[in-house]
Amino acid sequence: MINILQYQRLKVTSRKVKKKNEEIEKNSLCYEFGEEKNENRYFFSYSDSNDIRKLIQKNNFSTFQKFRLNLEALQIKQTDRIDRLIAVNAIRTKLTPYNFQMHTALQVINEMNVNAILADEVGLGKTIEAGLIMKELVLRGEIDSILISTPKSLVTQWKSEMNEKFGETFSITNKPGERVNLKKDNRIICSHNLLLTKFDQLSDRTWDLIVVDEAHAFRNTHSKGRTCIANLRKKHLLLLTATPLCNKLTDLYSIVDLIQPGILESERAFVSRFAEDSRSRVIRPNEVNNLRRTIKEVMCRTRREQTGIPFTNRCVETRTLEATTNEREFIDEATEYLRDMSKNHFKTIETLIAENPSRKISLSQSNAILVFQAITLQQSFSSSPYAAIQSLKKRQERFPAEADVAERLIEMASKVKSAKIELLKNIIGDIPREQALIFCLRKITAHKIKEVLEREFGKAETYLGDMDQIEREKTIKNFKNGETKYLIATDAAAEGLNLQNCCIMFNYDLHWNPMKIEQRIGRIHRFQQDRDVTVFNLSVKDTIDDYVLHILYQKIDLFTMTIGKMETVLAELKDGAQDIQRTIGEILLRSNSRLDIKRELERLSNDLNASREKQELAEKFTQGVID
């Protein structure tokens, strides 16, 4: 690996050494400078990318110096090339990359000095490619300090992906409970917004690798965020975006210039050369090929049709059932309890402080704690009467002020016969020969479903977070070989499992994070699945889950999106709605009626829909220019 020199192409007016130059050009990273009279090209190396424009402006190298520097750069560049990724062996138990992902990683390392734009179409795994490159450099001892900048909504996702798939543990900036030293820690994830506020600390060191996800967020060349990215000291930079162009050509200029300053000249010169219209939204037809040729030197892009990966169809059915009288009464009473709790009527925060007197809780932190606890309880209430009773008993023990209300709710829940279990039985009765993967949110619910299915339909097993590795492997083996007909899992099974033997999946409990839903579906709807996949969503009519399914998820066609597209749609939302699960929870808690809930979810749905449409337009524009 080369950490010192970077290489560019300089087009000059000269007639010498044409044949030698043509041989070199095939293997060199280039910078094309202007339209000169002659077509001969010479090369030079430089050690500081920020000086490239000055070197070009001075243009004071002799022809011989340019040619000699080119030979030197080429010689250094061709040393230490790698022909295989040792990272693949290191992660093989957790992940098997596609061939195109490995090809991209090798190309970025060997030909681009790990300064590149990863611009695959949505859903093709740019995160995996970035992780492969990162892991390869770590294993080869080339890098140590790594900074990942990502939209706020994807911070936790990145931390999970890097840990579970690549064995790299990152700390999240400003996450409660995580102490991060921005000047010393070598694995840091920072949201785009915090990048600005923490810039002084982050810029106080040189980073071996910086990864920027959804890099089109920095498409404005004059924005503070882009200036921060440009001015951070770094040896390598990876920019990830499926849409390098959002609505004008200068979007592309901005991120390409971050990778190799000057490769597209100045912004004014770029617009003058490539833009057909005053708003830079149409490219000159005679310049399309020239632009594509230049950006290929800094950009790797794979289209879906190039992968050769076949995907079967996905059918989604949402089934709802009326709540019983007892169930409706419990739901209404439980919702009021959650609203009271979220307003601290039971002095929950005071109890938490009393448990840990040295703990200081700010107003914003206390609100976040109450919302989180309310969401957690709501998930239990929606899951099953058994989960509701279990959670309420724990609340009684920990928060005595809630004891009386909790006791009344426990008594009500004990009389409830869950409508969802009846729905599940009805559907499975219609497809008796099929295996099924069933996701729920609570372990006690999983055990109860297992009891019902084994009693009435066939062998069932659970896959839970507290199982050891041997138990997990045995459970998956039994399901894959057909010995087990029904696998009931919590979200411990939402990642890392390949269960293509099955083509039926149930969201018995709805997760409010849409990316979690897609991860669940991805266990069966993936490469080597040779049958169409059917996903059943179960809900009780006129509940928060029912509204989320029908008003929010179905309106934005969530279940037809790839996970990559959903990430981008969420990233485009304003900050207040970036944590979808918390946003939905807050809507439930502040609404005084079911009508209020529906109205607020409609507004959120409209925001998501606008974000999706914006993403789709950007995809079309990008394809028209660079593909």
C-alpha cells in the first residue's frame, strides 16, 4: 500500500515520448487538464493533495521532469499490489462477500490508493465493500485510526455491521454511556451533524481512514459540512453514495473534488465545460463520455443487472383481526398508563436518581428515558398478554408508585385471549406443508407460540438471544434440514442467518424500525432463494401497530424496498424524524385519541414519501449522467 504519494494525470502540449506515454496511461490514475492542442499526456506525483491546483496553475515542470516523475509514480504504484483479500478468510464465518464486492475492494486498494467513491446502486452492499477495504488494511497493518461519518439514523446500524460482520468495535460519539476520546480512540462513528460541532477535536489528528456514508449530503461545495470533510487530515477517504448526483451536475463535482482535488478543474470551469443549461441540470451530450471516463478513475459503481444475482418475487400480506372486548379494554387502559408514565406522573425519574444518587439526568435525558421505557412496555403489550404481565410485574417491583395501576392492568391482561395467535393459526392452517419463520419481540411470547404450534401443527423451536452458540447452531441445523417445521425467533435472528430453505415469514410482532423489518425478511429473501417469498404482517385492528402498517409502511411501499433504499430514505428525513421508532413512540404518547395518532402518522408518512420520491429522482439523474 502507498500512503505517501498520490497520482494524477496532467495533459500538456508536447510531442515527445508518445509511445511510452501510451503504455503508462493504461495503468495510471489520472488528472486531465484542459483542452490543449496536442493529445500527449505526461504524469507527475505529489505528496499533498491540497497543493494540486497550485501545481497546475504554475505548470512549471519541464517535459522531462513530468515524464520522469510519471515513471517514478508508476514504479511505486505497481509495488505492493495485492491479488487476493485476506479479509475474506478472516470474516468467512460471519459473511461471504459477492464477487463484485471483492472486485471493488481490490480495485480501490490497488488502483485508487483507497481514495474513492463507492457508488453502487442501492441495496448492493456499499457498507460491505467499505468494511472489506477497512478490514483488509487493518489486517495488513496499513491503518489503525478510522473515523466513520454517517447520518444520525444510521449510526447504530454502522456500529452493529462493523462489529458483527467484521469484528471491529467502534464507539459512537455522544452516545449516553459511551466515553469517547476523539483525540485518542481509533474506532469512532460520528453523525454528520456532530462532525461540525466536534470538528476542532476531530481535526486535531491525522486519520488513517475516513468513511463517509450517504456522501451526497455534502454535495454543496460551500457548505460547512463539506468544508469539514475536506479539511480533516486523512491518509485515505471513502465516500459512499448511490446517488452522486441529486439534482444538478455540481453535486458530482463536489464529491469527486473531495477525493482528488482538481481532477475536474475548478467548479466554474467544470460547469462551463459540462453543463448545457444555466442550472447545471443537463449535461452536454458531446461531453458525457469525457466525464464518465474521468470519474471512473475515482469511482466504483455496480449496477444491479451487472451482479448476476437473481432475486425472486416478494409478496406481502397484512392480516388484521378485531380485538376481543377484554383485549380492547386492556389496550385502552394500557395506553393511558403509558401516557401518564411518559409525563412522569409516577415520579419514575426520581426513582432512577434515588437508585444512583451520583447520576445527573438532564431534562432532555429524562424525556428520552421515559419515551424509551414507554416504547419498551408498548412492545410487550402488543406482543402478548403473557409478555404484558411479565413486564408489568417487573415495573411493580422496581417502581412502587406504579404498583396499583400495574396490578389492575395485570388482572385485565390475564383475561385476554390474544387475537394475533388466532390469526397465526388460521394462516398456518391454510399452508400446512410449508415451513415458516416467525418473528416476535419477547421471549415469553416465542415460547407460547411454540407451545401452540407444536400442539396443533408440527415441531417448533425457538431461536433466542440468551441461547449459547451450540444451541443456536443445532436449532438452525434442525430447521434447515426440515426436522423443525416452525422457527420462532426474536430479533436475535434478524441478522447473519441464511434460511433460504424457507419461503414463509411472519411479522407476528411489528418492529417500528423499518430497517429491522427488512433485516428479518432478508433471512429468507436473499441470494440462492429459488421460490417467491411471502411475508405476513399480523396486527389487531385500531392499534398503533395497525396504524403503522396501513398508514405508514404500506403508503411508502416499505416492504418492496431494499434495505439500502430504506436507509437512504430515512437519512433524507429531518433530524426530528430520523429515529423512526422513537418518533412513532412520541406520537402515541402525546396523542389524545386514535384520530390524533392517525393524523400524525399521515404527516410522517408524507415526509417519508417525499424523501422516497426525492431519492428516486436522484437515482434517475445519476443513471443518466454516469451510467
